[in-house]
Amino acid sequence: MSLVKAKKHLGQHFLTDKNIAQRIVDGLIHTDKYNQVLEVGPGMGILSDILLQRKDLQTFLIDIDTESFNFLREKYPQLGDRLINGDFLKLSFESIFPGKFAVIGNFPYNISSQILFKILENRQNIVEMVGMFQKEVAERCASKPGTKEYGILSVFIQAYYHIEYLFTVKPGTFNPPPKVNSGVIRLTRNEVEELNCDEKLFWRVVKAGFNQRRKTLRNAVSAVVPRDKLGEHPFYERRAETLTVQDFVELTNFLATR
């Protein structure tokens, strides 16, 4: 069984350290809310080897790389239809997972944001995620209001998930080694079924605020509500990076009345 060659255009950096792989898998809390887990981009299966030893979990693998898929099909013939050759970003989860499930992976850095937004779009079913990202992205997701890293992803993720930065991984544990450090985070679905506001408007307000993060919110949200209808609100003189999720909910509810 020949080894898989890492492909630059797919952002592949194969993890080679089994101890790190074990720590990533151990990051799954695995509550009684789910018993299925989807690994994204398994490559040659360093995480998969450990996942498939877990008797409490039914493991699915998805890889867009046909070479990886063929390698894994030979390595894990027992998986059958639970090994998928496809694009995680285009996957219809309803056809595979009837209920709630978890996601895990050493994710390609070049599509980190798309992966996180895909998880957010499916937040009612994805109750846990343990993933390795570029350290800068992982820190941004976990950052708090008032920091320069705090941004759109921080707000959206923290609106629906508890987030923990678990540990940092050095480049030397990959083949080929990336040029940056990596960070592993865990997302655990919180108790919020829906935000106490118009969620579509909430997303627009958050994006508008951070798209012009150097401006005060009065100027930024005029992209959502015409300036002459904004009225007055104490948050208008602040910048987006200083607002908590609940502050954005409050501002959204105010703007909904304008």
C-alpha cells in the first residue's frame, strides 16, 4: 500500500506524531447527545486509527482527495459506505446523519473559515467539534471582546458554541511541515437554540460592524440601516470589537425597530 503524496493545492499537511493525534481524539468529550463522528480530511488515517478503536463512536471519514480515498478504502475495508470521497463543504449531512453528530479533523488551512461556517450552518446537528487549524485562526475563534483578534468568526462561533483553545502544535509534527504553528480547539454546542433576535439581521449587523472595524458602529451599521433612521443608541460610539455576543443581540433588536 503506497503512501499518499501531500498535495499543495488541497492544503494537505499530514500529521505524523501519534501522541498529538491521540490528544486530538481525546479532545472529544463525547456526551450522550451523539454517537457518530465525521473526520474531515483523514489523509493516511493517523487520527482514524485512534477513532476506529473507540467502541463508543461510529466513525465516518470524508476526503476530497481520490488518492487518499483509495488508500483509506484499502486500509479500512470495514468502513464501507462510511468512507466518503467528497467535499465536506458540499456534503448534505441529512442524507448521512439522522441525528446529532460530532466533527473532527486536521483541517486544511486554506479553507478554515469555510469549514467553520459550514459547522455554524449545521449547528443544530453538529454538537461538538475538535479541530486543528492555523494557530492564528484558532486563537481568533477563541478570542474575547476588546482584543485585536476578536472578529466575525469569534462572535458567530461564541453565539452558538462554548469554545476552548486546547493546545498548540509545532510545524515539525507534519509532513510536509507548514510555515506556521497550529492550534487545536474544541467547540461544544451551548444551550442556545436560537438567538433572542432576528438571526439574519444579527449576522448582517456583525459583519457590517467588523467589515469597518476601525469605524464607530454608528458609521458601520449605516450599511444595514439608513443613517437617517438609526436613532440613538449607546453602542453607536463604540467599535465592533468591544461588543459581546449579547451586546450584538441587543443592538440587532434595536435596529429591527428602526
